Amino acid sequence: MGDVSRNVLDAAEGPDSRETSWAGWRGRAREWELVAGMLRAARVGRGGVLLVEGRPGVGKSRMLDVAAATAARWGFRVVRGVADELTQLMPLAPLISALEESGCALRAGDNGGVPGPVDRRLLLLEQLQGPLETLVAHGPVLLTLDDLQWADPMTLLALRSLTGDFASSPLIWMLARTTGGGDADRLDRVFNTLEREGATRIRLKALDGAAVAEVVADVLGAVPEPDVLALAAIADANPFLLVDLMEKLKREGGFRIADGRAWLVSTRLPPAQAVTRERLEELSGPTRHMLQVAGVLGRSFSVKDLAEMLGESTGDLLPMLEEAMSAGIVESAGYELAFRHDLLWEAVTETLSTAVRRALHREAGEMLLKRGGSAVPAAAHLIHSAGHGDVCALLALDRAAREVLRSSPQTAADLAKRALELTDAADPDWVGRAAIAVDALTAIGRLCEAADLARPALSRAPPALAHRLRCALAYILLLGGRPADAVSEAESLLSREDISDDLRGVAEWTVFWGLISLSDLGEGQRRAEAVLADRDGRSDTAVVGALLMLSRCAMVDGRVDDSFAHLNEALRIGNTGVVEAVQRPFTRLLLGHLHRCLCQLDAADLAIRAAEEDIEALGVTVLAAQPALFRARVKLAAARLDDAAAEAQAGMTIADDMGTRGFIRVGLSVLAYIAVRRGDMDAAARNIKRYACEPGAAGMLFGSAWERWVEAVVAEAQGDRERAMDILGPFYTDADKRRWTLITVPLGAAWMTRLALASGNQAYARTVVDTADDLERRNPDYPIFAAAAAHARGLLHADPADLAFAAANHPQLWERASAAEDLGVLLTTSGASGDRERAIGSLDQAHDGYQQIGALRDAARARARLRALGVRRRHWAQSHQREFGWDSLTDTERAVAELIAQGLTNRQAAAQMFLSPHTVSAHLRRIFAKLDIASRAELARIFAEKDRDS
């Protein structure tokens, strides 16, 4: 037993040290070494996550108790929360209760000042940041959350997000669950993800023989003889049941204790669970009845609620409450009382018949409804008691679903679907309930379910609701990567004359975005011009959709200035007019996309940041992943591969968390491209394979041409040139697709030319060069086109002047290195006097450029070309001396380190650097690993020492 563990055990001793000792210690030495080690690390500024899980009765709650006592003794701020079966409908319930008790309240219903029916999940996550930052600013914090098997979906989402954001803060998360209860699959995913990201997982198992003997010795105060240990075996190594059994038999004189040893006297060996029931049976009748009602109210319960349910005053309940507490059945839990253990709570509720339990739940629900206010607490009871066609209960479930729709759509979906199950098919309220379910299912990305429910509701809904449902269905189909069906549904709605102006505008916007996704630019342009010709008769939403359509048409036609003009006009209307919230961020995202295509990277960062602020403020959760994914492409253009990978991972995580999995594809394509550049072909293949398995939503990703190009890059790198040509076939043969590709993939002109020439297809190479030349002529104010065209021409015509121009002037570092390599290869084969030295110089430029970027595969190829000329170059990027220490940090990592050392939070640093908070967290993890530190305090110390030395 280590000294740290002894300190933990010492800290636990108090008024009930014997019980705390067995439950938190016996047979748990290894686990407590982990807990104590993490607590000790937090005292010097390090944070971490502990996951504790086990079946009922194995001591997880007591482990949290001892950890809390130890942390408090060591000067930690201790924040504790617990989930409950009857609070799992309340968004963030365990976190809110924990923060409220710590004095850092968060109002779950706060709309953040945003009008309208927005999705508030992003806002709620943002609002949690402040209280936690306040807590950790004053020293180390232990935050424990127990019984997470009952946690609501928003709590799990918050834990998934916040544990990463606070990984470098002195905050220890101790998250506990009982296995086998609640939504196990959802919680498994969260725990498994946290473990992959570095959390320590403690699986509490039944006590071994030695630990059982120690527990029995603790209870009896004597060494147990074999017959006593044989008796203990009936408790199935469950600590709670074991102690209960030993204490009961000790009270009844079942043991003979002499000379420090204990023998069994009684031959009566009751089942261990029966001991718990007998403890309840020893209570008076009124107290047992009181506990049965309390059990229906939950593991923890309000004395006020209990008194009202029983029709008694609090004073009348005092004798019964005192008896229950003296018997160890209930205990104080902040402002409420709680059953001392899950097994006791279960034993109490199991004494009720199903009919009685349902009736009590119904009374509790009606009691809470009569008080007014939120319907969610009442719904938690009514969902257990409502019968088919129960009008009162169904109306309450409807209210509750509407209440949580924007803060926890998963909960709203569960409530709405349960209400639908209890609603008669002929009931006119069925359609309204279906509409709520459709909205909730759409928000969490369960698009097929939403569509399947929307269609039958359409045929039964009154006109106004039917129109809204059809509009929602069109949007669902658009999100689901089915733009043709989305356009069909939207046009069906537009054919009606009785739709509202708002719905007409949204439907027209949906048509435009569907046509963009389908690349049906001719029809899109015709319709857009018709809308703009009748601006006064169209909504702002429709006009913005038309402008986005025309911007895309201009881009595909190579008219960049016109594309900017349309986007800027759409942005002006979005800022001053009345545009639906879900449509507003698209304009800024497209603006950032266009700036990135032109290598105007600072402008791209600004546009993406503005779009991110819109997405968070307006609650457009469906686009929450897009800023990080857009930034990943910007960082790639800047040749910052680490940043690009971090942003891609952040975007994929957000998409997974928010249920918009269709957007994961673009992140995988970025990671696949980075893997090729780094020479990790196994990773490239894995990412492309996963990419192929993910559901697609190309029109929503603003990058289908990019993704196809990456597929071709991976195929070519794997040696399958024929497949690469097949993938890009439509882009070689279709003028619009080719022009769009060369605009959105600035590296594409030279790469596609080189691929076509290597495949012996001169005609394809000429079409690419002609298109690149045309883009240069049309857009003389944008240098990217001149450089890209020069590189492609230089390859087609073997022109060293064009290749030299590209190597000197292309805005992207990788493309400059690529042009220099192509120039070096060309000069190597020329045979002209002096060309060998020029070739070596160009290949040196290429090698150093690739090395600087981290494009290891390309650098290796350049070194091989130099070796063929008799020149050797060192592979300095992999030097061991640069793997650790201050000099190993990238420029971005140094900038992040400096901001964090100044005391900025991850979110503040992210805003200054145009990164996502997730990406800043990823950088911090790498910084800490390279500097061999694990806290912000240590990072600040390093900077302070550097300042003193300078």
C-alpha cells in the first residue's frame, strides 16, 4: 500500500470511518492508487477524467464519497451531482444541481437572449464554460457525478465536450455509473470515447476472498473463522449486502467472538437480499408506507413533495423520517433526502404492485402539474403511468416535449414518440404530436425516422400544419443527401397558393440549395433570376437563396468577381432583412469557402469565424460542425497539416455529438489527404474506406469536388492510376465540373494534368490546361489562377519558364514545392549545359519546402531524385532532437502556449487564433507531451523562466 493511498484512507476517517473504510478501500488498493495519484496531480495544476463503473453494491458511490472527503481535506473545491431515473428528462439536471450547490448556478431554460425556436444545445454548452472556468480559477476542483446510467442526453453531450475543453485545467472529473441500467448503449459510447482520449477507467468487481475477510473483520472486530466466511459467500461478494448481513446477525447474536476470533453460532442463513427486506419489515407500518411513496418520487426526494403526496404536514412526518434515518434507510442529501443505497431504494419500490406504483406515479405527476411551471418533472412520472388515450397525461407529455425540444431534442423525441404510442390512430392530436417528433428527430440527425413519420402525418394534417410538415420533409431530405427528393417536395409545396410567405421563402431556398447540390445550374439560374426580378413579392429568405444560387453559377462559370458580388449582397440582406435562422450562416460559410479557394486565407478565417458566431447565437446546430471543417481546409491551404488534422477531428467530433453524421465525410477526406502527404498510406486507406461507409450529404458539405479529388489522390498514391482516372473522369469531360474543380481545388490543375499525361491521355491534359488558362484570363486580379495555369502549362508543354514562375509565385507552399520538383525533373532530362545544377537547386527547393510542410512522402521522393544526381540530403524533419522540448513546438503550438500561459481560456485563445476550442485543446495536449508537463501552471512557469532569462 503506497503512501498516497494511506493518505486517502486517512482522509476518509470520520464519524463513520468503518463504513467508509470498507466501501472505499477494502479490496480496492489498485483503484485507490489511481484515484489518489490523480488527486495529487491536480494539486499542482493537472486535470483528468476518472470513469468508475460496476454492478449495484460494489461500492462506487462510497468511492466517490472517500474521494470527495480526501479532496476537501487537500484544499480542493468539491462539486457533486447525481443523476436520477426521474430527472433524466430534465436537460443537464445533474450538472445544474452540482453547480447550484457550489454557488455557480446555470439556468437550463435560459434562451441566451435569442428569439425564436432555436436549438439551444450550443448555447447551453457555452453557458457551462463560465461557471467551470470560475471554479478552476481558484484552485483544483473535484467534480463527481454519480449514477450516470440515468443521465439525460444533454448531460452526456456536455461531458463529452467539456472534459476535453478542461483537460489542461486542474479539474478532476469523477464519473460513475451502475452497469445494466438506463440507456447503456449511449453511455457506453461516451465512456469508450473518453477512455480513448485518455480517461482512466476503473471497473469495480466483486470483492475477492481476502477483501471479503477484511470487510467481515471490520464489521465483527475479529478474525472470521472458515464457517463465518462460508456464510459471507451468500452475499455474492457484494460489499453493501455483506455488511448488511454481518451487522444483522451480529445484532441477533449469531456469532461467538472470543480471543479476537469469530465463529458462527446461528444456523439460520437467510439470502443476503432478504436481510435488506427484513430491515424494512422491522420499521413501523406508517414509516414503511411513507418510504414506499418516497420511493416513487425517486432515489432522492423533496420532503415537501412527500408531505403533499401523503396529505400530511412536514411536522407530522418527522417521527417517521427520524425512524427511517436511524435505521439507515435514508440520509440527508443537500436540500433533499435520499435512499442510502440503490439496493434499498429498489427493495422499497419492489414492495409495491405494478398497479399501485402506476397510481402513485399518476398522483405525483398531477401534483406537479397543479403547481404550474415546467411540465417536465410531471412528465417523468406520467410517462410511467399514462395509459392508452389518457388525455391529461398526453397533454402533459406534449407540453414537456415542446419545452425540451430546443435544449434536449433527444429527450423531446423520446417523449413525443411515447405520446404517439399512447395516442389512438384516429385521434386528431396524433398529427401535432408527430410534428413535434419530426422536429426532434431532425435535430438529432435521425433523418430516416423523421421522414418516415412526416409522410403519414402529411395526409392527415390540416392545411397549415401539412404545409409546415412538407417544408420540414424537404429540409430533412436535403440534409439526408437526397436533393432531388428535397426539390420535389419543396416544389409540391410551392404549387399551393395558400402557404404563408415565410414557408414559401424557405421552400424556395430549399429548391435553390437542392439545385446547387444537383449541379443543375441552368434551372437554378433561371429560377434565381425570376426571384430577383420580383424582389418586392418575395421574402428575404428566397432572395438570399437566389443570390447564393447565382454566386455558385458565377463560380462555375469562372466569374469570381460576380460570385463575390452576389455573396456580399446576400450577406447585406442577411444582416438587415428577415432571413430564417437556419439559412443565415450559409452565406458566410460560402464566403469563407470562396476566399479559401483564392488563397485569401486571413479573409477566409474571418468569414468562418463570423459564421461560427452566427451558428452558435442562432442555434443552427445542424451546421455546428462546419466551421471546424471549413477551417481544416484553410489550414491545409496554409500548409499547416497539424492544425488541419486537429480541425478535421474537431469537426467530426461535433458532427457525431450533434447527430449530423453526414458531415463526417469531409473530415475524413481531409485526414486521408494529410496521410498521403505524410506518407502514411495505411491511414489514408483507412480514412477513405470509412469515408465510403459514411452517409453522404455532398451539397451540405460545400466540397463534393474536393472529396472526389482526394479519392483520386489516394488511389494514385496507392499505385492505382487507372482508378484515379476513373474517379476524375467526369471532371475531365464536363466543362462546368472541370472549372468548378480547378477553382475549389487550387492544386488540381497541375495534379490533373500530370495524371492525364502519366496515363497517356494528352487530350485530357489539354482540356485541363485550356480551362486553367481561361480562368486566368477571366480573373486577372487573382494571382492564384496565373500560378496554377503556369504550372499546368509547364507540365503539358515541358516549359521551364512556366514551371519556374509557378515555383516562385504560387500562394500555396506545397504547390510551390511541387512546381519546383517538376522543374527539377524537367531540367534533369534536358541535357543542356548548366541544367544539372539548376535541377539540383530546384529539387533542393522542393525537398526543403516539403520538409517544412511535413509532407514526408513528397520529401522522400525529392531526396530520391537528388540521390540519382549524386546528392544526398538529411531527413532532418525526423531528427530525434526535435521531437521534444521547446524547439519541437510548431509556430501554432508556440502561439497557443503563449496565450494559455497568459491565462486565457481555450475558447478565448481559439477566438484570437481563428481556431476551434477543440483544436486548441488538441494543441495543448501535444504541447504538454513535448514539454513533459501536464498543467497550465507548469506552462506559465516555463514562460516566466524564459522571460527572466531573456
